[in-house]
Amino acid sequence: MRDKGRSDRWTKKAKSEGYAARSVFKLEEIQRRERVLPKKGMVLDLGCSPGSWSQYVYRNSGKRVHLVGLDIKAVDDYLGTFVHGSVFKVGMDRLLEALGGYATVVLSDMAPNTQGDRFTDHVRQIELASAALRIARGVLRPGGDFVAKVFDGEDAQPYVDSVRQHFHKVRRIRPEVTRRQSVEFFVVGRGFREASRIVSDPDETPS
């Protein structure tokens, strides 16, 4: 019962502050602890629907960042450039063109439509997080930052270790707003290594 009340508190707070979802406070805490969001530059928000993370980035920067959002769901009145597509199909060139250069930070709050089987949900979520990391390696500027949601499970630590190969500093964060029963946490990668850049891009498949 306490957890439900906690959830309601964050949901009401998000609504009162004009955000599309309570998940905004996860990013707010990550920003408070790690300062990953720039005051200017280019930000790529993967799985941006319903838009609360992009809203927070935009407000936090004083409306000075160039936002690009990618999602399989359309987002009305997006605050930047919206790309309609899948992280598994979109081409790097398409994202770099939308960004207008290399990104300062890549964010991913993506999660699958859960099926109720913890292992299956974990595997599918790791696939999304891995796609986010691949994209980050193609579009981040040297020294850029990366934030991705992960569902805990047997493949979680290997995923965190894979992020460590490409960033100078990596940590796990479980924000306060996360529901008690949730297995999610966030991987924060700071300082992208230029040597990790992906320079080849597979053929883009129409979404």
C-alpha cells in the first residue's frame, strides 16, 4: 500500500509540473547525481514517448539544446526533431543528420511491452539497451555521455561491463521514484571513448 501511495505522489507531482509521465523524476535524480545533461548541444532521446524526458532536458537547458527524439510511437508537438522509427532499424546517418552533428548525450528510457515472464522481459529489455549502446557508439561526440534503462537479471552485469569498454566512467543508479517491485536500474556512462566509435552503418530498413 505504501508503494502505491508513493507512485501516486510522483504521478501527481508530474502532472502538477506539466510533465507527461512520472518517469521524468528518474532523469531528474540522475541529473542531480551525475550532471549528464548539457546546457547546450545535441541530445538524442531514444524511446522518447510520451515525452517527459525530452521535456525535462529542454527545461533544464533553458531551451538551448537541440533535441532529437526517436520512437515507434508518434509524439505530437515534440520539442525538437522527431524521428519515427525503431532502434533496431534506424540508420546512423539518419540520426546524425537530424542531430546536425555528434550528440552530447544519448538517453534511453526504453522498455519492452512486458509479458509477465521476468526472464523473457529481461532478455527483451537487454536487447533494447544493447541497441541504444550501438546507436550511442555511432552518434556520440568524444567525451559524450550515455544513460540507459536496464532490467536486472543474468545478462545485466555483462551489459554494464560492455558499457565500461566504451566509457571512462560507468555507474549503476536506481532512482528513488522507481517502484518497489520494479527490477529496473539505469546505467550511466561518462566520457565516451573515441576509439569505440562505430563508423560503418548497416543499410537502413524503412520503418
